Amino acid sequence: MIRISLVGAGPGDPELLTIKGRRVIEQADVIIYDRLVNPLLLYLAKADATFIYCGKEPHKHSLRQTKINETIVEQALSGKQVVRLKGGDPAVFGRVGEEMDWINQYGIDYEVIPGITAASAASIYAGIPLTHREHCSHATLATGHRAIDGLPSLQTLDKGTYAFYMGIENLTEICLQIADKKLPVAVIEWGTLGKQKTIIGDVGTIIHKVKAAAIHNPAMILIGDVVKEHHGKSWFEKLPLFGKNYLLVSSKPLRFEQVTSYTEKGAYVWAVATADQRFDTIHQRILHETACWDEIVFLDSEAANLLARLEKRIGVSHREKGFVG
């Protein structure tokens, strides 16, 4: 019997989760999730499922990888159905190989459920195909953390596209390795979410543009002639609610389709549903990080009171431009 599912959550848009991924999340007793997982996916979980956050940011780790490995195995050995939920695809810079090795030591049955990786999703949500026969014969996925160690092939790129994950801190070092300073570059922050930002430049200008726009990780860096396929706003950025922040509030359990009815139109969405204290730390982080909500949607007559009680409990207040009742 499979006790552990190592699941790719996709790049952010909640509807990019696979059908198989959704099924195991709905069945899980324990969900161990990281920072790059859209926490809206946790609303798919059972009411008695346990959430364990192991978020990783540059220079900050809630749980070290060894502790994560140990937690996965401990929970499975206690008889729990465990989902390890990772942003993007777990096999693309997601350390799934290390977790598989650890699980194998204990002889526990597991499965790996791939997800859509950020390189392909963020690029096309920004209107840039990762490959294009007029510009690009191949694409290379690289981790931006190691760019400073040197990648000699960057000198030519040879009709290819480089896609760097989490490389903002090393953008200067990456650009220094490229001889052609006119080579197009795109940087996509929070790709596939309604708060996505796309910055277009070339090797010679992109560092200044990224600093001016205050771009931070998570962000994809695309380098190559395929960036020429970017022509103003993308299909995603033209959606009617793109760039709008919506806070949905319900005193009753939330149906996932209530969320996706906004995200499918391009909105960035967070939801507060019921008095479920498993979400308190997530609410606290998101309400703190989001500068302003364009609209707050109260889905029932008790929703406003629920939000007021939550904010008092977690010590964070929402900031809004308007209300929808």
C-alpha cells in the first residue's frame, strides 16, 4: 500500500494542479508543504488533515531537508497517509531524489506525481514559449543558486534558451558570463498568479530594470532570442481580473470552484473559510504580505464577523480598496 505521495503542486495557478495530485491531497492525513505551494490547495484537504509547513526561502529554512525527510518517514510509519507537496515539479530542482533515497531506506511504498514546472508555465503565462523553431532549438533548465560557480556554455547559448530558477540574487553574475549584451532577457516574478510581473530587457539592461521594479524571488529568468516573442501584455495579463487582489471570506466550508471562478479570470486570490485554525499562520503571512485588497467578497451573512474574529486572533488587519457584499 502506498503511504507517501511526493506531489508536484504546479507553479501557482491552482488549476494547474493535476487531477491525480488533487485526489491524493483530498485523501491525505498529513500534508507537508513548502513555500512555493499555493496554500489555496490546502482547502482541498480533509477537515482533520494535519498541515506541516517546511517553507524554504533564501537563507531561511523552516525545516532543514534532513528534518523534512525524517518527518515524512515518521508520519508514514505512524500509519498516516502522507502527501509531500512541492511547488512546480518535484523532480526539477525539488530535491525529490533525496527524499526518495531516504524513504527507500525504510522500505516504505511511495509514488511520485509530477507537476507543471515553472519554466514552461511562467514563460507561457508571460506570452513567451519556452521553445520556438524560429529562435530556439533547445532549452536548458538551471538553478540560479549555482550560477556563481560558472556555466561556460552561457558564453554562446547556441540558439537555445536558458531558464534559471530562483536566480535573482545571482542575476549580475549570470549576465557577466554572457558576451552578447544585446541578448534578450525576461524576468517573471510570481509566474501564473494574478500578481505576476514580467520585466523585459537584454543582458546589458535587465539588472537595472529588475532593481527598479523591486523584483524578488520567486522569479524565473529566461535568456535567449525566444524572448523576442514577447509582444506587450500576454494572454494571461489581458484577463479581466489580472492584477486585482481578491479576499474571499466565508463562514462555511469553501468549494474549490468558488476560488477558481476568480483565478480563471486572472485575479490573485486568498480565502478565509470557517474558523479553521490550521490556516491561522497562513492567513497571518498572506494578510501581512498583501499590501491591499482591491475587493473583499463576503460569501455569506456571517463572513464579516468571521474575518473580524480572525484578525483579532492572529493580530493582522486587512487593507482594502472596496467591498463586495
